[in-house]
Amino acid sequence: MISPVAHIASMSPYALAQLNAPEVKRLISLSQNESPRPPSPLAIEAGAQALKAGHLYPDPDWGELRLALSGLHGIPAEGILCGNGSMELIACLVQAFADEQNAVLAPQHAYPFFRTAAQLVQARFDVAPECDGRVSVDALLAAVRPDTRIVFVANPGNPTGTRISRADLVRLREGLSGDTLLVIDEAYGEFADHLGEPMFDLVEHGDTVVLRTFSKAYGLAGMRVGWGLFPAEIAGEIRKVMNPNNISLAGQAAAKAALLDQGYMRATCQKTVRLRDGLRQRLMQAGLDVPESFTNFILIRFASPEKAHRADEALRAEGVFLRPQGGAGLADCLRATIGVAVDIDIAAGILERRAEGEKT
Ligand SMILES: Cc1ncc(COP(=O)(O)O)c(C=O)c1O
């Protein structure tokens, strides 16, 4: 018997969405925070063209993509690293800056992959309480220990959908010591860009990283392209642990073309936000608790974990898959990604009928 190392043997695999549709039903996945729209036609064309050179390795420095990101966001190209999804960058950050001697800290209902990344390097994973699904900077600062090496916050948050203001993030950074790395994961950042609170300038101080992804607003989840702005010294360490050929030629080309088609991305966001807010209104009218969201999903809070579970079963029986949130400490919630209008309507109808049935 060939045994894995003990801490890997004791881990569960990262839990992705469970999509087992009952036979004959059309599967409606509202479970992975994917975009309801395919990528920009320009991105599809660029990806297809890139495949013609598919016998060659991709650019290990993501040169064209970095320049495009630098130009759009007004940030230095040298500080940008691209990852095979932002998940790769999260895992690399933890691998390079934490180990079994220290700890990673995140809010209580944080994106579960932060915990997985910490487990992979045997770092302790600490959590700070949230206040009604909102990150509390005071609680995070109170939870910092002398051995806290990394603090992760997603802004806006997944699965809560709530947002931390720039003033609060600056306060968090100022309350941390200079040897604690702050990682601000802005996977849903494009959905909050209109609020005008960019965080990239914090990176200049050398102790903060800001991550983004092409998986959400740009609709390129299947191409696996994430990126971030890193202080130079941190970027140097991350380079040592990342796959040196991490993003395919097609992924790089598609991401660059998608980035240059800002009109298409903004239209995706507007459409998603309209559907999101409409769904939220419908469910609230049906008596469900749905906090305001700044993302491409909503969190639906039920009266108990059992009620959330039963609603999930009823939806699945109709082929509709939302995402249970027990893994993020929210067993009384289901998260619904904003899909195409017809699918949202089907999911809303099922939840409305259940809510109505419970009243009578
Ligand atoms: C907060 C957050 N960070 C990172 C990711 C990972 O995104 P990517 O597809 O870029 O790996 C997700 C995906 O759902 C997310 O919700």
C-alpha cells in the first residue's frame, strides 16, 4: 500500500458543486457562480486563433495580458502575476508564506478554498466572527495572533455577497503588523467597481496583495485565468512555487481580448445585476430573507438548516441546483448564482410555491 503523507490522507477533497440531475429533467446549475453569458465574441475568436499555435508553450510572463491589465487598471505591469484561476494564486500564497508553525486567518463565512489552502500546508486556520453575514474588521483584528501570517478577505464576499468598504479595509491593513500579509480577493470586484473604491494602491506598501479573476464578470471560468497585483518581493517568492507554464495560450489570448471588450463585460454585469435584484425582490416578497448582494449570486437564508435542506431537495428534484452553504458555516442558507432569465424564473417559482405552501 502506498500511503500519502498524513495531513493529505486526513483531508477531504475540495467540495465542488454536486450536479446529479434526476433523469429526464434539464439540469439547471445555479451553483458555481458562473456567468449567465458566454464570453465576448472577441475572446472566443482570440482563443480559437491562439489554438493554431497550440504546439508551442505559452508565454510564461503573460506579457500581452499583463500590459493590457496594467493599462486598464493603471497599475504597474511588473507587479502583476497571472494564475491558473485565482485559486492557483491563493494556494501559492499560502504555500510560500505559511506552514505548520503558523496560522492563516479569515472571516467566519469566507470562501472555503482559503481553508483548503491552509490545510495543504498544515497551517492553522483561524476564523473571526462575522456580524450578520458582514465582515467585522474589529473581530478580525481581535483574532490576530502573534503567529498569524496571512489574513484573507474576499470583497465582495462569497458566499455572503456582502461588501467591506475601502475605509474598513484600510483600517484592517493599518491594524495588522507589517509581517502579516493581507490578501484582498476581489473575484467579484467588477460587480462593485461602480462604487469607485479600488484597492490596488495598498499593494505599494509591500504587505498587501489584491486578486481578481476572469471567471466571473468576464465569463471565462472554463479558461482558468486569474490575476493579482503583488509587491515585488512577494511576487518573486510566488514565482518559485507556481507552475511556470500555468495558463494556456488560448486562455491568455481569450482573457486579453475579453479585457479589451469592456463594453461586453459591463453589459454582462448590468444584465446580471438586473436579474439578481429582480430575483431578490421576488424571494423577499415570498417572505424569504435575502441580504443585499454585490456579486453575481444571492444568498437565501431559511428559518433553519432543515428548511434549507428541504428546499434544496425540492429544487434538485426539479433539476435545479443551488449551492448549500454548510461548508461556509451557513447551513441555513442556499446560494443561487444568477443564471439566464428562464432558469432564474424556474428556481424562483419553486421557492415561491414552497414559501406559499409553508404559510398555509
Ligand atoms: C471569492 C473567490 N475567490 C476565488 C475564486 C476562484 O476563482 P477562479 O475561477 O479564478 O479560480 C472564487 C470562485 O468562485 C471565489 O468565489
